[in-house]
Amino acid sequence: MPRCGILNMKTYSVSEAARVLGVDRRTLQRWVKNHQIPAPTARIVAGALAKSWTEEEMVKLREHKATRYWGAGIDRRTGKKAKQKKK
């Protein structure tokens, strides 16, 4: 896991945050697009763009999920309830 700045704060990429929260990456991207959660901080690391959330921002993501997320919704192709991923 990458560390950030002098404070050595733990950061989470979009994939890591999705895995920790138990949601799909696309769900996080949709929440950011709809301004429901803060966008991940973008910075250049070793010449590549890296977007990540800090531990403080992850608290907000967890709160949002707890209050507004009900799990898998409707499958767009079939119109039926989407299948849950097995853990």
C-alpha cells in the first residue's frame, strides 16, 4: 500500500477501496460522478497518475455505504435482481 507524504498516511486506490468496502469499482466511480462521496486525490507517482483516498476519507465512504447502499440492484440486461458476488 502506498504511503503519502511526511505523515505516512495510509492511502487506498480505487480498487483497494472497493475491495475494503465490498462494492464494485464502478459503484465508487458512480458515487464520485454523482458527488455523493469525495473524489480521490490525484497525484503523479513515478510518472503515472495515481488516485487514492486517505484513511479519513475512507471513513466518509464507509458512512455513505452504511446509510445509502443496499447491495446489488437490478441487472440492466435482464431486468431482474442482480446476483450477489460470493465471498
